[in-house]
Amino acid sequence: MLSSSFSLTEIQRQIDEVRRFLSVTLSIANAHTVEFYTHDVWKRFVAVPPEEILSAVSQQSKTTFGFCSDTNRLVDIHELLHAAKAHSLPGLGVCWSRDELLQALRENRSEPGLEPDEFMNSKKSHEVQSMSEVVACLAQHCGVKQVIDVGSGKGYLSSFLSLQYGLRVYGIDSSSTNTHGAQERNRKLKKFSRVYQKYTKAERAQGEATHSPQEELVEIKSGPNGDSDVLCAGGGIVKQEEEKVSTVLSDVSPTVERHSEANPETEEHFLSALSVDVIQTTPPRIPPSQLSAEEKERRKRENLERKALNRTHSASVVFSPLTSYVTAETELRELISELEDAVMVGLHTCGDLAPSTLRMFVAKPELAAVCSVGCCYHLLSEEFDHSPTECLHGVCGFPLSQYLRDQSWFCGRNARMSACLALERVSLGQGIQMESLFYRAVLHVILRDHYSSYKSEKRVGNVYSKAKSFVDYVRRALRRLELDESKLSDDDIQGYRDAYGTRMGEMRAFNMLKVTLAPCIEGLILLDRLCYLKEQDDVSLSALVQLFDPLLSPRCYAVVGLKRYRNRVTS
């Protein structure tokens, strides 16, 4: 029987350590960059020049985590950096590695798995490959064949779990557009898989490895019956419908984010990772007019047998996208009539959906295990943050554990925004567009000085990417806010840019402080979720597991839970 490395008491102690640290430092994370100059944020919270922070030069003083005990202003950056690292999840030492979890689930049994050289290089493929193996191991350990993918989106994880591991997957998403797109993408993926597998088998048989299936599927000839057919590797003929599949690679790829371009090479890796036994191969096409009566009868009989086999096979191996908004109160059997014991998963479920996934796992006896990776912490609702936008649906996403609820703890929206920052990427010079932040903060000064509506709820939006200069940026923003831009000349606007340009270093240093605190805020949110599972009597295993490389996927931690077998409902 698996056992957790940390007890509930130990996790509560870790929460207390992080909470104590954040009680001193959270004011920095909650400062809004837009108000950096209008609220004089630097002078309010920091008592050292920005150069000292950027160069990590400390001052000696009586401090707590680098903050002066008398003024509550930051005076020792070294102490803050050391404390922030100590109070992040790696510093606390509470996380399992992915390999440790897999080893524990397999209980030292030899299991076939995907080789590292089969992994795609992109963010999405890294996530799908890494998480799917963990989910498959959870399903095998619990003896279940069904998976419920909450917030399934485009269906990349669901399709891969179904095709690669033979699991029956129900993908639930609140967006009908995502659901229909996932269904169509899964259909195209299966079609292209057949074409790709045919090429691979022919290539192995002939010993030819010089061309890709994409290259082979470009020579189009007229078929004997006048149709446009495609000459496939190995001499086989594939109908034009299958040729179309080779042109929709960007649709079926699980590796391409919305802002990325399609990469045919990564498509190959995704398809090559699929098991041979889940790909249905198609024999060379021969026109019906050339078939003998005996051959026609034989094929008819085979088709009937294949359809019967497919009906049996599809009952256990299928990806079924569903459209629904789900909560812990949702009756899963009303959505899924064939529901059996299952594993519930969520890959980068936004905001409150991640804690809702854990609540569903606890509430539903048919759910044997859970693997949840959350994201978009700024969309979390907080029970004890009395902002009018919080807890719109009555059940809040944070805190989840009774332990933090008893302390009425809240982070604040700006702090949760800070938690989304990626320390590993920023450390390499990626992730923060300082000039756009600077432009927005100076615009806020202009709105304060010249317009009474500077606190309007209207949003400026992404005008920075279209602006040719600061003056152009301000004029575009004023038009977006429907304000009279004739009040200001170009020289007036540029004067603000010049006046605050000398203080841009303050903003750069302050944002680096927020980035430094980001892992600690994320850590508290995730420790709260882990604590919630440990508070449940029927959960036998609960752990935080680092599934992904944080450089590829900054939201890299999964909350994993297993129920005691006697508390599950078996079908």
C-alpha cells in the first residue's frame, strides 16, 4: 500500500512557514504595476535604491525576511531572496518528482513506457507525454479503464490517453466550441494515424528511411475510376479523403499553442509515439470492378466482422467529448451513463476549476484517483477577499483546506497575478515586457492628471503591440477609453515619458521582487490543495508532484490523490 511522505501535521507546519513569510512580504506582490507611479509604490515599500536590488547588494539592519521591523520597508535584498527560495515548494522539499511517483505506483513492476527520444520538444507535447504516463499508471494501479478529463479543451490529453493507453476517456469542457473541435481533431488524428502507420510499415519492409510520409503523400494520380487518389508509400493507394489529412497537421497536433506555427516534425513524433495496435491499417485499394465475385463476398464478410469487432472495441477504447459546466455537485452519471470507477484529471484547469476538480474527487465515490494541474491563479475566487468580483458562484476556490479557512487567509488578486509569473523564465531574460508595463504606468499618471475618469472600468487593452512610440501609445489608449485626446499635445505626452524614464529602473527592480515572491504564493495555493486532500479520511495517498520542466511549462506541479479501495464504488 502506498503511503504519503508527509503527514497532515507536517503539511500544516509548512503552510504556517509560508504564511508567516508572506504575511511580511505580500504587500509587494499585491502592489499593482499600473499604479506604480500614481501611488508612489517604490517609496511606500522599498528603502533601498533599485540598483541595490538589481545587483543584490544588502544593507545591515534589524530585519524580518529583509524587511525593516520598524518601517516595514525592504532593506535587505539578500535576506529576502534567501527567504523566498526557502519558502518555495523546492525549498520546502514537499514535492515528489514524477519518477518517484511512477515508481511508487508501479511498485517496482516492469512497465513498458515511452522512450525520451519519442517526446516532442514543444510545451504541449511535453505536458501531454509526461502527464499521460502518470494518468495511465494511476488507472492501472486502481484497476480502472475510464478517465474523466475536466476542462479538456482541444482534447490533446484525452486523445492521447485513448489512443496510446487504450483508456476510455470522457473529456468535459464548458465550451461547445472546444468540444466540437476536440471531436473533429480526434477524428482527423485517427485518419492520419492510419496513413502514417502504413508508411512506417512499408518503410521498414523496404528498408527505406529517406522520406517522410508528408513527402510521400504529395504525388497525386488519377485513379482507375476517375477519382483523385494519392500514391502512398509501399505502392498502396489512399483515397483523397485521406490525403486531406496530411494537410491538417496544425489541427491535430497536440504540440502547437494558439500563438505557435505548425511544426511537421513534431507531428511525426506525436504519431510515432502511438502504439501500433491502436492504429488500423488499410489495405491497398482496388477498384470494385476488378474484384472477383468470391473476393467481393469475402470482403463483405470481413467488413461485417470488422464492424462487429469495432463496436466491441469502441465500448472500451474511445474519446468522448462532452459539453457541460461541472462542479462538486454535478451528478456524473447523468452526464456519463456508462460511468464506472475512473481517474479524474485536469491539465492546466483555469481558476476555480482546479479546486472544483479536487472537490469532485472527494465527493464522488466512483472516482478512484485524481491528477490535477491548475493554472490562472488570478482567476481564483477567494472566500475572505471581500472584493465584489470574488465568489460569484457561492463556492470559492481559495482557501480549499479547512486549516486555512479557519485562519480566514487570503492572498489578494494582485498577489495571485504575481503567482502566475515564471521565475525560471524571467531568470533567463524571458517573460516580462518591461516597456509595456512602463507605458501603462505612465499612462495612469496622465489619466490622473488630466482626466477625471482615470479609474474607469474600461480597459486599455493591447494597444502597446500596435504603437510606434509612447506618444502613439497614449493617443491609441485615449481613443480606446473614449477620452478627448486634444487636451494634450505630443510634447506634453513626451514630457511625461521623459520625466518618468529616469525612474524605470525602480519598476524593473520592483517587478523582479514580485517574480521572486511568485513561487512562494503559488506554493501556498498548492499546499492548501494538498492539505485539503490530507484532511480527507478516505484518501490513502496525496502528494504534490513536479510533472513538467518549469522552463517548458511554468505551471509544472500536479496534485495527486488516491482513495482507499474499500471506499470506492466498483461496478
